[in-house]
Amino acid sequence: MAKSLGRHLISELYDCDEEILNDVQQIEYLMKKAAIESGATIVTSTFHRFLPHGVSGAIIVSESHLAIHTWPEYNYASLDIYTCGDSVDPWKAFYYLKDALNSKRQESQEFKRGVFSTIGIPENSLHKVEVS
Amino acid sequence: MAKSLGRHLISELYDCDEEILNDVQQIEYLMKKAAIESGATIVTSTFHRFLPHGVSGAIIVSESHLAIHTWPEYNYASLDIYTCGDSVDPWKAFYYLKDALNSKRQESQEFKRGVFSTIGIPENSLHKVEVS
């Protein structure tokens, strides 16, 4: 299997709880919990509530990022979970959020980002490492 | 063609300028310029420089988000440009950044996010709109 720097999970969460999707504090809390759940280390984050409805937010983690956009009026959230390194599992964040948002139906695709052979680096190259 | 809330461009930028990829202020500036270039409105952003090298950052725009992770040591950057609505063109941000980072080789895939028929909403449903 081709080695890559990152794994990127693109998820569509349908039939979610409208009230949670519209609550920026709750979404920020759940996204941060999901990041931790996956094994990631939070570096910085930004969340915004739109009017009349909807929340957008992103968390930079040492191992890449998580991002969400919600459409409460359609009970829909689009979710990105992008992680690097072997110590983090993006699916753990996905399962946590699917439950937390009460999503009844989901679609997910996982992509490799930064495939070593395509970049042109040896298979034993290092992932990005936070040292301070 | 199936209507969707968003368009998500996933791009791999290879053979980029190492120095630019490692300059957090420059990356933040170029990402913001790219967002504006695409027609998006910047809401909030966060960027971080990793040690010993690399930059990660995300910009929340009214029309969704842009995110980047750079590996200067591999001359590689992974780029996400996710836009909603008809007034924004994610490809304009892509072309701007590919040139700005001096990338000699790229791979891009465009995905639909939040397909109306899969969410279960009418084809004439509205995108998220910022009203304040």
C-alpha cells in the first residue's frame, strides 16, 4: 500500500440534530473533543456562527486539521478530518462526531494526501513533527 | 448535473519553493490573497509555524474554507479549497497559489459537497448566506 504523509477523511453527515448544528459553542466543543478522541494535539482553532444559521470552524492540530460546515436548516454537516502520522486515527473523530451530532446517515471517503512515491521521497521519510 | 451546496478542491502541490513553504507570514498572506482571488469573503483565520519546519493554516470564508499544510523539506504542500455558492471559483484560488508557491507539478480533484438530492432538499434550495 502506498505510503503517504496524511489521511484525509471527507464525510457528509445527514439527518443531524438541527439545534446542535446551530450552536457554535457546542460545535466547537464537540470538534475539539473529536480531535482529542482521534489522538490529535490541538494547536489553534477558529469557529464562526453565521446568520441566519450555520456554523463553520477549523482546528489546526499538530497532525493537520479538522473542519466543519453546518447547515442546520438542512440537518446537514460537511466534515473534514485530515491527520498525519501513525498515532492518530481520523475515523475515531468521525465516529465520535456522527454520534454527537445525532447523524442518522453518513457518507465518508478516505484519501491519501502526499503520497511518498508521487512526491518523490523515500518510503521511510518522516512525517512532520512538532518539537516545541 | 447534480446540484450541491459546495465544491471542494483537493490539491497536491509538488516541487514548490522551499523557502516560501516555510514562511508562515508569507503563506498566510498568499492564502488570504488566494481567498480574495476566488471571490470569497474572509471571516477568520489561523496559521501556525511548526518546528523544525512546516506551516499549517486555515481560513474560514463566508463561503466555507481554505486550508494548507506545507512540508518545505519535501517541497510539498497539500491544499484544500472548499467554496459554496455561484459567485466563488475555487480554481482561481488554486491557480493563484500554484504560481505563488512556484509549484512545478500539481494534482487536483474536485468534489461536490452536500449534494441536494442526497441531503433530500429541492434543487432550488439556498446556499448558506451571511447576512451580518
